[in-house]
Amino acid sequence: MTNFKIAEPQTIDQVTSLTIDKKDKYKLMAGGTDLLAEIKDEIIEPEVVVDLKSIPDLSYIKKEKNGVRIGALTSLARLAEDTLIKNEYPALHEAANSVASPQLRNMGTAGGNLCQRPRCWYYRDPQVKCRKKGGGRCFAFRGKNKYHAILGGGLCYIVHPSDLAPALIALDAEISINSPKGNTTIPLTNFYTLPKINVRKENILAPNEVLREIKIPLIKKEEKSTYSKFIERGTWDFAIVSAAVKGTVSGGIFRDITIVLGGVAPVPWRLTKAENIIKGKKITEDLVRKATREALKEAKPLEENGYKKELAEIVLYRAVLSLL
Amino acid sequence: MSDAQKKEKSFQSGHKIIGKPLARHDAWDKVFGKTVYADDYFLPGMLYGKVLRSEYAAANILSIDTSEAEKLPGVKAVMTAKDVPNNETITRFGQTHSVGGFEGLYRILAYKKVRFRGEAVALVAAETEVIAQKALKLIKVDYKPLLGVFNPIEAKKPGAYKVGESESNVICSYKVRKDDVEKGFALSDVIVENTYRVPAQDHAYIEPESGVAWIDDDGVITIRVSTQVIEHFREVAEVLGLPHNRVRVIGTMIGGGFGGKEDITVESYLALLTWKTKRPVKLTYTREESILAHGKRHPYFMKYRTGATNDGKLMALEAELISDAGGYVYLSPWVLLYSTVGATGPYDIPYVKVDSYTVLTNNTFSSAMRGFGVPQVCFAYESQMDELALRLNLSPLEVRKKNYLKKGKAMATGRVLDRYVAFPETAEKALAALGEQSKPKSPAEKIGRGIASGMTSYGRMVFLHDTSRSYVGLDMDGSVTVRCGVQDLGGGQSSSLAQIAAEVLGVPMKDIKVYIADTALTPLAGTTTATRQLYMSGNATLKAAKEIKKNLLNKAADILEVKPESLDLQDKKVVVKEAPDQTIPLTDVIATCASDGIPLYNVAQFNAPFRELIDFKTGQGQVFPDFTFGTHAAEISVDVETGKVKVLKLVACLDVGKAINPLSVEGQLEGGTIQGLGYALMEDVVLKKGVTLTPSLSEYLIPTSLDVVDIDKVMLESGDGLGPFGAKGVGEPSVTSIAPAVVNAVCDALGIRIFDLPLTPEKIVKALKKS
């Protein structure tokens, strides 16, 4: 690990002006559970770590007439414990609760979870210079790729590790970004980018921009949601496949449904085709499996990760079933 | 046995302290975080050491340029192979006793050629850790990458890439021959033949390798280190070209060893850096470095062919074992011998042929891990037993009961078991403890149960002529000091010595002080490996305490004018057994002994049975002092849609001989069972062309508290062990048979067998699809 300085800004504006010329020499830190590990492993070597925790009032969960606003620095633990979230947005509650361990949920934040870096074992190896780190190839392509992407790969086969992202996208969340160019609010789904856009990044955030807030619209009547995560042990692992589902359902039929998968692609993966197939029909295992299969038709598994396709079918079916 | 029954039994045996479930003397300190571990030590003027490790698994080192690193302010030493007085050592069979057999090269720092990724290439000592780390980056190593070989079956072929220099990749091979195995297959009605694979397993101890070293006032290089073997001081001295007694090793409390701290870890590096700089040095591995740099449980390929008659009697067993030793020899030949002798399991088989090989590759080296080659073969032979049961339409218990070894019977190596063999007892009790079978909670859930039996040695191989020593001394107030060079791994090694001394000398536990693990001050007690400390040092301590007791009772007999045999020591008093009211305070007898010049201390040595080497052509002979027998039982559920296994019930039933401290024994049974459960279901050091892809605990998964259930510990106490009070060893036996029990349970649930560990969800789904 190399030494770095800590900067403690008092306002977000200080951050956007502070980092504007410095590019990668600066790294923004929220909970630090991912960033510090990257520094320790010498995957990144920033000169200054900008501690966003020094900015007051970025940790909150507020219900307003248009929806719920969540400060980016709200801890995952607080998110998981919040009664409003638990009652109205179970998908978000379940996603937050499924992250890592209690200690990491105490440290980790909502915004940090959305911005975390991939867990690809080639990316995490400081001695491997893969495309994501400016090198010439993706080592997973012909390497060990059991945990890698079946969709949206190509240049790079990481899967996005966030649990919150699929849940929040399913809940139609927006995020507010503070930028030197001015502040913007965009749908969360537009935040994430595929490797073909920029192989070195997973989202559109520039080094001098801050993800400040998450906004979720008010729930509709009879709206239900869930997040289901498949991992290889009892707890504390990243998703092999996860499914976030939101919809309005009555009599075993979804009037509308949103489905987002995690663990299968470099970005949270919306299954629009499957949604269209499922919508308005009586839910059966066959229907959900067929819909998933149809939606994952374009999947191009690597040598070791083909099992994720079928796993996605069953994880999604169970998630859908739990909402009936 | 219930707690009440245990209490009853202990009372009947007349023991006051032995057999009691006592909280260990150091338990509270650990709970409150007060226990001092290796990395907690800071010395004035201390430097920080770092190790530069090879980026390649196979490469020639063309040149190393350290000049830039040396120029960096704060760097006090940079060392490469050329700076090490004796960089190469050769290990041979035998320790106190040279027995030949194989030779293994061991290097402190890589020289000319690297053999695995992570091999130590250079050392740095600097004023801070950050400077040391920076210096590593300034060392320029010019490598010429080589082809390498990463699979032991490939490496074994003629013409394969040579991992070492001129020596063969095959380090050594063993044979067991009992009659003509083909005859046995001719007599068999059913033959099952399968190939099994097991991965490398990491010890994943909570404490990575760590130590500090300094030069004391007399010029002795002193190393305080987390180790299972303080007696590596001799090898460290030889590296430096110093007399053995100029290197002193002090062991710290250990945050887990499991065999991973049996080989030298940081000691030689610390000694070299402190010797070069004349300043104290600390070196602690990161987790990633720990996983890259220490030996793993050997991956094995195992071909098994087992034959039986229609009524279930085993007739023949043929096995070929190939283990992946990785880049250097380390303990591979010994581990392989354990596997070879253990290849037939606890079964009486008339015709046997075993061939085994351990082979160098460019993977991370393999070495000791809890069970030492036995869990691998147990997975194979116990899978075979269930396959046979299936073919013969017998229950797993029935087929085993027809074949278990019994007291008086010989193993395939000709060794006659001369003590109680807890079969079928442990199997029947383990299975019974599972109780009624659970019901599936959903249509996707299938329930299954399985058992597996194992026999695991305790005590080192008898041709090593193993010994241990312990000092016991009484002070004037009746308090007792024990000095014994045991390393305490957290298994209660020092606590049980205190119990033994307290029991024999009739003093309470609080009056015992144990000093451990110091090569300069405690009598050398050998390694804390091979499940040997209670057996060896427990006996040495027992012997020493008994000598003192004899002196005390003789003196008391003089005073009371009775025979010494009529007296005993209890509650710091000498009591007349037949007239318990008649007592003398212990301190009075001590005072008289002191005044009369009767020794109040004793240093005792305990020798294990000494035997000569086995016959390497046939494998016939005795290798181990004795065995611990046991059976694990498991009930699991499998989600047939996702392939995920959930453990519902686990039972560990072992004949522990005598539980000196039942709480410590339970701790071992739980720990071993969980470690073996990880081996069965998730632990897998993934390597691709020698590159470890799972170098941290976020990739290398071990069981969490949510992956285990309350383990039912069924302790049998035959009293027929070689240890003190009839105890046997349990540290390693606790891990042996759990993985095959779980695998057999999964097979029972699904009707299909998986032949390679671990049983990940993906593997199970694939196997289900195939069937």
C-alpha cells in the first residue's frame, strides 16, 4: 500500500472544485469498504482520498410527497433497518440486508454500493494488467470464468457486484449527481455503462462528480417488490445471480412488472422481453422459465458460466412466485 | 454421553481435575482481546521486513538489480539469494534419526529459477512498512518466462517440463502389496471403479504468518514468532552458518495453525534481516501473501477399484494416488506416506495394491494440513464403500460392519491393531444420533444422509523416534511450575499440561503456571503437529509430576510412619487413603523435602515407540504409534433446482480415549468438522497456470456461522489410548471423515455421485443434468 493524503471537504462544491484538474490522483471515499481494499491491494494508488463523510447531512432517509429520498452516505445497515423501506420497498430492504456482513453494512453506504468496483479475480490481482486496468486483454475470456458475465461482455466480462442497483432500478429510482458542469438527476438505469462504452469504468460518473442522492417514486397501489440473491454459502458473498422484481399483482397476474438481474452482466440487466411475456398472464413456472429463456437468448456464456442461464430462470421464478 | 453421565464416569475414575469441562486458563484474555499475538509486539528501533515474490510460476531469473531499492531513504537492507550464507538446504526422511528414502531441496530465496508464483525472491528491511513496500517495487528482476507444468499427471509423464533443475518431477512413490490383488478381484462378485479428485485447501487461519526478531545482549538471534515448530531454530541457525544455540525461537500464542505453520514461515527472513541490519525487525504477511506463500492441503487424483463378494465382504482394493506437491518438496513425501498407509481405511481387505506418487508442478507448494493426506483418501474409500453398498443392495452401515477392522486384526500394511478399535461402535452411534429423518420443505428439496468412518494416526511416524520433555517443579507454597516447549495453537495444549500436573500433585489449577515454547528456557517438546502434544508432552509432564509425587509421598510416609502406597495428594494435602481425616499440609512435606535435599522438581523425557523403516517394496511394517477411530454422520438437503446444499444435522463420534478436558475435545470436534465441511462444500484454491485466483477471503470461501448447525459431539472414552490417562489425539482425526459423510448424504438425496470436491451448486446442477 502506498501513502495517501486525506481531504475532508465540508461541502460537495468543494469536492467538485477540488478534484477538477486532478483526474485519477483523487479518489472519492464513502464507507471505504471497497476503496480501501483496492488501495491496500495496490489496484489503485491515489495521492488523495477525499472523505465524503466529512460533508454533513448526506445520510438520511426522507419521505416526501413525490417519493423517498436517500442520502448517498446512508449506511447499508440503516437502510436495512428502516421501517419505511422495509414496508414499502421490500426489494431495497432485502438487497441492503443481503450485502456482505453486519460489520460491512455498518461501514458501507448506499452510494458506495452503487459505485463499487467489480470483483473479477483478474481485476483484483495487482499483477494482472487487464483491459479494465489499461491492459490489452480480458483474462477471463479464456481463463477461469465461472463467476463472469453471460451478457454484455465482449471487451470485458465483469459482472456488476452491487445488490442495491438491481433493486433500485426495478423500483424506478433516480440519482442526483453533483457535477462542476451543473447538477443533474437521471434514472439510475442510465448511470451504468457497458464495457464497449468505456472498458475502464462501470458508470458515467466523472472523477470530479459526486453521486449525492437516490430518489424512489412513491409506491403505487398493490405494488410489491422483492430481491432474491443466490450465493454459494449461507451469507456474505457476492451474487452469482440475483433478481429484483417489482410489479402490481392481483389474482396471480401481473398488471405490470419490472425485472432486473444482477450477477449476469457488467451492468444490472433489465429483462424487458421477459416482462412483456409475463405481463397479463397467469403465473406458472413454465411461463417464467420460458420468459427468462427468451430474454436471455442473446446470452453468450463462456466456458464455465453457462449454468447461470438456468440459475437465472429459477431465481427469477422463485422471486416472482414470492410476490403472488 | 450426557453431561451427567460424563460427570458420573469422571467421579468413578476418582479424578479431581482430569475429565472436567474446565474453561481454559487463558479463555477470558482471548475473549477480551488481551492475549498478545505475534503482530502485537513492537520493539524499540524496529524495522519492517517485506518479501518480494515471483510474478511468474515458472521462469528463469536472468538478473536482479537491487541498486535503486538500496538508494531509497529509509531502506536498511535488501537481500537476495547471494546474500544468504546457506541458501539451500536438503531435507531428508528422519529428524533426530536419519533414515534416508528421499531428498528434498528447500531454498530460502529463489536462485536462477522460480518454481511457483509467490516464491520469495528478495527481502527488504526499512524504517516503515510503506518504505519497505516502495523498495520492493524498485527491485528489478529480469525474468525469462518458461512453459511450466500445472497438472501432476502431465508433470509425471516422461519428457514433461522440469520444475526443478535436473531432478525428476516425481519426488517419490510408495507401494503397498498384500497378496495378489488380481486374485482378490477374481474372487469378487462386484467391482466398483472410480476416479476422485480433491482440490487444494487453505488453512485460512485468522492470524496470518507473523514474527519479530532481534539480537539479544549476548548476540543470540532471537525470534518471537507464531509457529507450530519452535525447533526450526536449528535450520535457521544453519541458514546463517551459526551454532544452533545462537538462535533462539520463542513461540507466541497462535491464531490457528492447522499445519500451515509447521514449515518455516517468516523465521529465516527475520533472522537474515536482523542479522544484516543488527536491528529488530518485524514481518507480518498480508492475507493475500499468506495464501500465496504457505503450503496447501495436497490436491490428489485418486483411482480406486474396490471388489466385494455378493454378501458384502471386501475382497480387493487397488488404488493409485497422485498428489500435486507444487513447486518444492516440503512435506509432500510424508503426507503421501500417510495417504498410502491410510488408503484402505479402517477395513479388513485380503488383497491390496496401492501405488502412490507425489509430483512437482509449478503450482503453490503443498504441505501439511490437518489430517495430513488422510482426508483425501478417506473421501475416496468412503465414497467407494457407499457405491458398493448401492450395488450390493446393503445399507452403508451394513456394508461397513461386515468389513471394519477389529482389535487383533492387521491393516493392509501388516500392522496388527493391538488396542480397542471403536468400530462399529462409532458408526452405529453416529447414525443413531441423527435421529428421525427430516422432511423436505418444498418439492425442490431432497433430503439425504450419509456416514463415513476414518482412522487417523496420532503421534509421529515411529521411525522418526519421537521424544518430548517436560519440567515440573514445586515451589515452597505448593504452587507448581511447568516448563515445556509446546506450541499452543489455541487447542488447549498448555492448559492440558496444567490439568495433568494439578491432578497428579493434588493442587488446584490456579496454582499451576505453565511456561511454553522457548527454545532457550523450556525443555524441548517437539512439534505441535501430528496430533502429538497431548500424547507426547502430556506423558512427559505426567512422568515428571509422578516423580515429584513419589518424592513427596516417600517423605510423608517417613513422617507418618506408614507405607507410601497408602498415601495420596489431594487439595494441597497429603492424605491417608483409608483414613481421609489424617492429613499433613503439602507445604509441610515440601519444607521437609527442601530441608532434606529431596528434589522437588523433575525433567522427564517421554519416548514414543521406536521402529525401523517399513519395507518400501511392499509397504509392510509399522508407521504410526496408534490411531483414533471415528465416524461422522450428516443429514443434508439439496435444492435440486439450484444445486445448493444445506446442512441439517452433523454428528462427530470419536473414541477420544479419555477427554482430559471435554470442552477442549468438543472444540476440536467442532472445529475439525467445520473445516471438513468447508472442504466438502466450498473451499477451493483456484489456480490457472499457477496463478492463484482466490488469494483473499472474499474469493476463497470458508463456512460462516450460517453454514453450520449445532454439531452433535458423541465422545466415546475407551481409555485405551497411548496418551496420559488413556487419552488419544483428536486434533486431526476430527476432520478426516466429515467430507465423505456429506458427499454420501448428497448422493443419498440425489441418487447420483460427484467425484470431485467441493460440491458447489453449479457442479451439482451439472451432474443432475447429466443423469
